[in-house]
Amino acid sequence: MKQRRRRAETAAVRGASDLQKKNGPVAPEIYQTSTFEVADNEEQIRVTTTDRYYTRWGNPTITLAEQTVTALEGTEAALVFASGMGAITTTILSLLKAGDHIVAQRDLYGGVTKFFSEWLPRLGIETTLVDTTEYEQHSRAIRPNTKLLYLESPTNPALRIVDMEKTAALARQHGLISMIDSTFGTPINQHPAEYGIDLVMHSGTKYLSGHADLTCGVISGRRDLIEQVGESRKTLGNCMDPHAAWLLIRGLKTLAVRVARQNDNALRVAGFLEQHAKVRRVHYPFLKSHPQYAIARQQMSGGSGMVTFEVDGSGDDARRVSEAMKLFTLATSLGGVESLVSIPVLTSHAMISAEQRAQMGVTEQMVRLSVGIEAVEDQIEDLERALEAVNSRVRVPVGSGPRS
């Protein structure tokens, strides 16, 4: 009988582990070693294709982390890296060459925008940025030398939603590799591979590890592409160390329960902010006011723990609000059990130009929240108190009449 794919909650805890009864440790072993002993040189030759040769090439603890991600995403294979940017750069450098072209949506994490606009041109690889939800632009931007369609959904920080089925079909039509940054979505809320996306990337630093104590990245997808990327990882040396892989495995065990709580809290926080007189706009996929609400509900089981809002005031007001928060810790990054707040123009998108930020709609008034698992009542109280720092005029809340 064909084995049924485990549900995400089970895959997060048990990964690809054998559930047959056996006498062994419940927690996975950490192979904290850089190399492995062999009996003779013939065995040395045989192990070069295994995870028991040299840890830059592979390691049993790293393999278990990769198998867990594979089970969660429902893909054919996965790789882990020392960082999310390491996963992105290694993947792109392994699949593209000088003269190739990328079509990418405009709304991207700032580090990726910098890589596309400043680093890849040095290697002869050009990128065309298109409006995230204008799919005719995606199609018109494709050239004979286009090799990759790069996506991010939900986007950072505006939380726009990409129609994954439509974009995956476009990539297949033109023979392109499709790749998505699914960090904000998590494998609990969405499964891009089910819509035909070839490669799914996560900054594992965020939700996958979940405790702000680990830096890592993952890429999963088609086996042929993953194997190609894996060869490049050996050369570029962007591997994860065994102890970090073990921490990732441990973090993944609670992913489903953490994300469920963060989904619930974030939706309530977003609803509170949408009605607040000192908030100009709230970005959250599961609010009915969100422009891609319908597609978000169709392809996501939860709206994520990320909420971005714009204060009805100045950039200075936004900074004051972020600094006035007590429960929401002022820090970059996201996805952990603790609530964080940051100003995107000063953190995630500080490394790109003001013009690029304007094209993305990233404003100085934006405040990005990573909603944790604390009591939502405490989160809302913290926000309500912090919003008193806004010095702007008061508007009528959403749904209460004309905007002031």
C-alpha cells in the first residue's frame, strides 16, 4: 500500500523519521564532526557520495534536517544553508550563467534586490523587475535568454500575495525555473510546490527555527535542481554546521503550533489596527480590505504572523511608535515566539535606494510587526499605548465613514 503523505503538523515533529518501534534515542543525534574515519581507501572513495565523508559535503544531522523540510514542503529534496541569503545566492549562481536573464517581482526582501541589482550584473546576469501582481508584465518581460522567474509571497514588508498557480503556469509555458521565497508563508500556511513552483526557499532563521537563536536557510523542490545546487554548495562552502542543523530540527518540531497561534494573534492585531484612528493603512492578507484577500484565502490556510501598518503621520511618528512599544521588542528579523517591531526603511530595506523603496511602496511611515505567541490582549494593549506617540491629526476609523 502506498504510504500517505503525513500532514504538516506530523511532518514538522517527526520529519522523515522511521516510526517503527526500536530501541534508540527520541532526540536525534548530533554528528558534531568535520570528517569521518574510514577503514581503507576503497571505502574512502565509496563514502564521497554519502553524508559520512566530510561535513562541507554532508552530515547525518544535516541530512535529517533536509528530510524534515522535504516532508513539510511535499517536495522531492531539500538543502540547508548557513543563511537565507546563502540559500538564495548559491541556488541562483548554480542555475544561471553569464548572459542569462531573470524576471523577478519588484516586492522583494532588500538583500535580494541588492543581489539582483548590484551583484548579478557583475557576472553578466540581468534582472527585470515587474509589478508583483501585474502578471501581464511578467509575461512581457520574458526574453529568449530568460531562465528564472523569481517570486516572494507574502512579500516583505507590504504582504502582497502572488497567485502561485498563475505564475507557475507562466514559468512552465516558457520553460523557466520558478523559485519562491516562502519565508513569511511558512510550510504550515502554504505549499507552493502543490501549485507547480519548482523551488521553495525559506530563511530558516525566521519561522522554521522560531526562537531567534539560529541563522540558516533552506531550499526545497525538484530533485534534479536540488542536486545541481548541492554540487555548488560543496564548492561555495555555504553549508550548515551540524549543531545548527540540530537546532533547526528542534525548532521545526513546534512549527505548526507556533504558527497557528501567530496566525490567530496577528489577525486580531491587524483587526485592531485597522480600526485605530492613528493608523492610515494595515497590510495583512486575511483582512477583507487586502487587495489580494481572495487569492490569499484560496492558497493559504493562515495569514501569517506578520502585520505591517502605516501610521497616520510622519516617519518620525513611526519611529516614536516603534520605540514606545514594550512587549514588541525593537529588533530586526521575525518569526520567533517573541513579538518584534522594526521600521523597514531602517532595517530589511535599508540597503537599497530610496527610489527602489518607493517603487515597492515601502514608506517611512511603515511599521512591521512580527507577532509572537504572547497573549494577544497584551500585544494589543502594548500597541494601543505606543500609538499615543503619533502626533498627527485623527481620522475616522475604517468602515465608520469618509476618511479624514
